[in-house]
Amino acid sequence: MVSFVGFNPSFSEKNELCFFSRYVLAIVVTAVGTYVVAFS
């Protein structure tokens, strides 16, 4: 991920948003996985 952030400095905000999106996606996947296991 760090390499992507440094890939194009002129789009630093876009890369930060992408990193944030991946972070949120990881949380959502974990929450959904926990829900499925708990209520399966």
C-alpha cells in the first residue's frame, strides 16, 4: 500500500481515499464474516 501512496504524489488525496476505502472494506468484511458465523 505504501508503494501505491508514493506512486504518484500529485494524487496523494486520491490514494489516501483509496487507503481509507480499503480500511473500511476490511472492517465491513470482518463484520459480515462475524455475522455469518454467529447466525449461520
